[in-house]
Amino acid sequence: MTKDVMDAIKERSSIRKFKTDPVPQATVGRLLEAAQLAPSAGNLQPWLFVVVLNEDLRRKLAKAAGQPFIAGAPICIVVCAEPERSAFEYGRRGRELYCIQDTAAAIENILLAATGYGLGACWVGAFDEEETARILELEPGFRPVALVPIGYPDQERRAVPRRPLDEVVRIIN
């Protein structure tokens, strides 16, 4: 059973401790579908989603990130950008910005869908890109943007403080 989108947005938090229970293949498929449905500049979809189920590879990714909890998740989706796909249409701005924005939208869709399915996940952006590309044997032209470990949470979700809207919103009439 999935949650209302606003409930998922409010409930989503970074989960760094996971149960060992496997995530059903159909659910993983839904997470990938959510990622694929993200908006992208010119609908170029400059992304690749690498689903890492292999425990040894997850350990190597955890080491490349210096974040051991990644190895404890039953799956890790590595979201990669394909900068030249965006550059073909949008030049330097596509290469340096749009492909990153596009993958960020896909990552957020994964996080929200995971929450909707009762899973926990964490957006990990701090990792060695070159080592991660080597571990995954990525073809040239793909840039790892985020590691997203996913599994059933083995910790309480906790709300984190947010700045008040009046500090972060500017309305221009």
C-alpha cells in the first residue's frame, strides 16, 4: 500500500540502518519506474540507474563513500548522469547543470516512492566518483551522482527541523 504524496514528503527522512529483509523485485521495479518518470530538460532523460544487489559490491561502494551503512542495505541504486546526452542539445549548460538537475529529480522520486512503499533510503552524495565508476565498470560518459541505499528501516524515522517558510520564501507581486 502506498501513501499519499504529501504524507510521503512529510514522512521521508534519511535512513541509515536497515533490516536484512529483501525488497521484492516488483517494488524495486516501481522505484525505478518512479525514477524514470522524473522530469528532464528537453525530455532527454540523461540518466542510468545501476541497481546493486551484490553484497560484495555494496561493501566496496560503502568503502568508496567512507559510509559503512551503505553495505547494510539490501539494495543500492547508483544514479548516474550522462552529461553528453544533455550537452548534445544544450551545450555546456546541459553538460554541467541540466543533467545534474535531472538526476536530482529522479533521486527525489526514488526517495519518495521508497517512503510510500514503507522503505527507508538515504541520498548519499559524498563518495569517490572515480572509484565508484571503476567498481561498477561504468562505460565512459557516465558520471555517478548519488548512491541510494534502500531497505526496510531498522530505526525510527525522525523529523528534522526545517527553516520557517518566511525565511526561505520570497513572493514577488
